[in-house]
Amino acid sequence: MEQSLFLPAELDFILSNVHYTHSEIKLNVVSSQIASQCPICQSISTKVHSRYLRMISDLPVSGKIATINLQVRKFFCENSACIRKIFSERFKQQLKSYARRFERLNELLSSMGLDLGGNVAHRVGKLCFLRISASTILRLVIKSPIQTIVAPKIIGVDDWAFKKRMKYGTIIVDLEKNKVIELLPDREAKTLSKWLEQHPSVEIVSRDRSSTYASAITEANKNIVQIADRWHILANLTEGFEQFLNTQRQSIKEVAVELTSTNAVEAVENPPPVVEIENDIELYQVQSMSKYHDKFLKTKQLQIEGYSKRMIAKLLEMSRNTVLKYWNMSSFLPKVGKKRNNLLDYEDYLTQRWNEGEQNVKNLYAEIREKGFKYQIRSVYELMQRYPKTIINVIPEMVKVKYYSSKQLSIWLGTFRKDWSDELPKTYLAKLINDNPIIRKVRNAVLNFKRFMKDKTGEKLVPWCKNIIEDEAEHIKRFARGILNDYQAVYQGFESNWSNGPVEGQVNRLKTIKRQMYGRASFELLRKRVVITSKR
Ligand SMILES: [Zn+2]
């Protein structure tokens, strides 16, 4: 009874006695096998040569670390022709030759290591009364066998960064089972085609747009159906659209400026309040500031009177950049210090105090100094200058032209209008489309492409590409040529239900595991953890 409670049932052991303390339990055990088999010649021997003690670790017992002191025998090999004269007793599956842990403990440790990594498994193990080092756990993980999937048919491949921009690998996912089958140590064509040759059951491969994987698949087996992944196709399309928008920066800016200046002129009528001057140094600082303020007001005046930017720059002896800046500002906001200070961190507090009635800059300065502001009072003057003196609760806002990056615009404009969320600058986007016929035309082409993909109408691909190549912008043409070069796979991408979606998911899981290993993961260790723990 006691024995079956403690020891693996299959082993022919006899429990002779048990010792325990508050933290540990020690079992003294002898083997009851009558004979053992020579590992070299396989003959059975009963002739005992000697005995020794071997310490074996096991699963914990009742919250105690468990150790077995096993009396192991050495046998003579009785086959005179055998080169081995003496050998150590061999046991059944649970205790391999020379092992110092039962197999059931090894299995638990490698499972923990696969899921948690060496360090965490070691710490959790400690909490569970297992005294095993992280490196031992990792050794067990490396030794864990990968169960191969029988005859995978539909797979997805993609690359993943082992070290970003330095070293990449390839991930292979069984799309039917959504399970990682293999990690390859690089993203070379020959590595993938070799793997495919070893797995002739594969019929369909979903992949990115790179020619490397495409040629690897063709090389391995011409009959494999290739699917260009939808996500990658759309990413290429958006990229082409972005590059096209880069050629349209001038009109993108013009539309932004036009929209802003229509509601930005009235500020001239309400110049910012004058700051009370308390000493000479401050007088000088404020004066030098008001010089800019002066120029700002004059610019605005000339702007209203209808002068061009070029003319204003000439008349006021200012750079055209500064004129453009003032042109687009509705009220004067002096620069807050040339050095970057942290005044803006205190702006909410200053606004609140100002609205509460504290409008003395010196007092406010003293207050924020106590809160940790370390710079000079000057920057506080500069900021507070635009606060209205007596009117409480009305702080003028500076209207600034918003420029959007081509990347941002390629995403927004590449979305159907009905899907525009309320956070988007809808008026601006609508004006941009309306005012610029080339942007409108290319955008329509982009949207059509997306519509065909959504409707799975692959037959519209060729006419679309031909149309583009005849008369659209260069960057979109390049995209269209790429589609024609990879036509069969893109057509499948339109028509097929398979895609690299699950592969992306698995790559994310891989990244999480890699991050847990703090960049110290060897490829083999990562491979074992990613493949074995994929949907166990
Ligand atoms: Zn032998």
C-alpha cells in the first residue's frame, strides 16, 4: 500500500523504509529484479558483482521534496565473448540507465519548460517542491521530441525575425489544423524547397508576395497551388498608394492651408493682453517678444488687405517661412523658450489657477517652482501672455494647420467613405478628393481593387491591371505589374478561402515566446517551444 503510493508501479522496487523532515521525504528502496540484461550483448545475468547507492529525484509527496535512495547492483556479464565484463543494473521505462530522475518527473519538467521557459519553470517548480535548475529544465526541453503531423496538405508559410534586420527564419503552419508544423532556421528558397520535397503531401501553400518563397515552391513541386496572401496584397497596394500620395504633397498641403485659413483671420481683432512689467530685465524680455508679436499683427493686417505671402515677406523683411507660419496662425503664440523645458507639463495647472483668479505671473511662477518647475520666469511670461487678463474661462486656442503623412492618408483614403469613423478629418479628406482629380482617380482604382477582392471576383484582376498600366500614376502601375507577374497566386488569393491569417497569429505567439526568453533563445530551444506547444 505504502509502496504503490510512492513509487512508479511498473518498477520492481521494494520500499524498505521512509524518513522525513518538515521539508523533505527520503525513501530507501532496493531493487527486487532477479536478473538484468547486459546492454552490449543482451544476455541475462544473475551474478551480482557489487552494490552502490543512487539518489533519484521524484515528484513531490505531500508538500515535501521527494528523494529516493536506490540500492543499485552491478552484474557480471556471463557471456565470455562479450567485451563488457561488468554492467550496472537496467530498469524499466520509468528509470533510464544512469538516470537520476524518474521519467514522470522529467515529463512534468519538460512540459513546464515548454510552456513557461527555463527561469519561470524553475521558480514555479520551487513553489511546487521541485528542486531543479533552469538549465536542467532547458536541457529537457531541447530533448523533447516533436510529433510530426501526418501528411499535411494545406500550409501557410511566412518569415519571422529571429533578430530584427539581422536574422530571419521561416514558420510553417498547417492551415487545416491551425498548428505550427516546423520552424526553419532561415528564409532561403533552398531551405523551404528541401522541406517541401520531404513533405510531398502538400497541395496548397499560402505565402507572402516575395519571389523567394514563390520560386522555392515551384522548384519543389510545380503542381502545388500557390496563394498570395490577401493581407500582403493589400499591404502592397497601400504602399503603392502611399508612394503616389508622396508625389502629391503640394496639393495635400494646399488643401490643408485653405481649410485652416478660412476660419483663422478674426484673431487680429483681439490682440493678446499686455503683461504687467515689474522690472527692467523682464521689460527687455517682454519687449523682445513683442517685436515678434508686432510682426505677427502686421502680417495679419496685410493678409486681410489681400497682400500675397511673397509681398508681405518683402514689406516686413521677414522670411517666407515665418510669413507662412503667421499666415496660418489665428492668434500669436510665442515660442516657449528655446531650450525644451517642461513648462507644458504645468499648463493645466496654470490655466486652472488663472481661471480661479490668480493672474500674477510672479505668484504663478513661485507656485510651479514648488511643484518642481526648474526654468526661468521668462518662459512663464511668454506662455501667460496669451491668457486673457480679465475674462475668466476663455483661453484662446491657436489654430494650426494640420498636415497628415502620406502613410496616414493612404490608409484613410483607401477606406470607403461609409466606413470613415468620426475621428477622421472628414471635411479635409472630402475636399482633397474633390479638389484633386488625380488623387480621386487613383483612390477610385484602389477602392475598386478592394471591392473585387471582397467580392472574390478574380476575373476582374487582368482588366484592372491593364487599365492602370495604361494611364494611372507610376507607383500604382508598379503594383499592377507586380500583380500580373504573380497572377496565378494573386488570383487564388482572391478566390480561395485559405489565407495567411492563422500564420500571422502563430508568428505573434512565437514573438511572445521569444520575448519571454529575453533574446537569449537558441533557435533549437525556440523551435521546440513554438512547435510542441502549438495546440497540444
Ligand atoms: Zn554482455
